[in-house]
Amino acid sequence: MSLILATTIPGEPEIFASLQGEGPSIGRPSVFVRLSRCNLACTWCDTAYTWRFSGDNRPHRDDIAFDRSANQVTWAEDEVAARIAALFAPAAQPRLVITGGEPLLQGSALARMVEALKQAVTALHVEIETNGTVAPHPALDALVDQYNVSPKLAHSGNPADLALVPERLTAWAAEPRAFFKFVIAEAADLSEITALQQRYTIPPDRLYVMPEGTDSATLRTRALWLAEAAASAGWRFTDRLHIHLYGDTRGT
């Protein structure tokens, strides 16, 4: 019984304490666990080391192929739970953010790990970051407090039939625990969001837009016009706080 995790350095799983950098929980102290593997391939993905291993020719703007053995590790579920539990700050509500890659690909193993963690940690809040294409495992779904759903738009480079699954988007829009977070690179992306919001009746108070970028200068430039567009459309704006604080680095 194990989980496949990303690494910070070879052999060391990417499990760390930081501030949530995006979405409805931005700024909250959290413990993160980053899983490996993804069913999509965004050309601008800033965690390509979770999926673009040697032999994977799916396009990416950096065109880097990562060594699987150095960037992926398998740990027992109870070991992962113990490492996470040790990182919660005593004064803060324990908040776990499960990210990736695409975490829901490992739903049954995650369910067992989170169940063990909830038995050990009182009042644990669990949020999962997902691309929105995979249905949660029922056992895991019962343990989750919040979903941060980030459907991938056309500029991600993913075919729409893989990235925008109608039955899943319908289900997420009807799920009060789900918040949508769209990554925006240029103004033309906004019309795609408007169409998706109308088609799936996504509540505006659960719809966030976020500039794409892995450095502060790019984020600030895009934030200037994106924040104004969000206000005009009645959407919420989110920055990428961790990039401003720590840069584009693992374990932050």
C-alpha cells in the first residue's frame, strides 16, 4: 500500500510546510504533499518533473526530460501520513493540501493515507488540487473539505476532449466544496472562461482567475489587466503568492 510522490531532491518526497499560494485559501499555513504522474500535459506546467520523464515526448516549452528515478519516489501510506503529521504548526488549524501532478489518479491510496492522518490529527482540513478530469474515489471524497479545480484552457496545449470533460465539469459546478481556478496567459483566454461559466453554470463566487507565470515580473504584468477583467466579470482574482515569496522552486 503506497503512494507515488514527487521529490525535492532524489529520494526525498516533496512534503513541506508553507503558505498556500493560490486560490480561496491563499496565505493560510498549510502542509503540502505533491504526488507524481499526470494525465494531462500543459505546455507551461511548472511541475513538469512530476510527469515529463525520459521517453515522454508530450510538448513542453522547456523541452526538458526528467529522470524518473531522481524525480519520483514510492512511500508507504503510513510513512507519508507520519511525515505530514510532523509538520503541522502547533498554533494553526492543521491544513493539508494534496497536489501534483494529478492527485486523483491515486484516489484509493490517498483515501487510506488521509484516513490514517485524520485519526492522528484533530480538526484536519483537507484540500485537493486537481485538473478536474478525474472523478474522486468515493472513499477519498468523504474525507475532503475543499477541491481546487483548475480546468485547462486551449493555451495549455491539451486537446479539449481530454482537458474539458463535460460530465466532470458539470459535477464540479454542482459541488459546493469545489472552487474553480483558471490559469490565464492572455486576454483572449477570458472569452473561453465566460463560455465555460455559462455552459456549466459555475457560480461567480467560486470562480477564480490567476495569471500564468513563474516569476514576479510576469505575474505583475498580467495581474494589472487580469484583476480589472475579474472585477468587471464578477469573478475572483488570485495571485501566486509562493512565486513572489520563494521563486519557482520545489518544496515551497
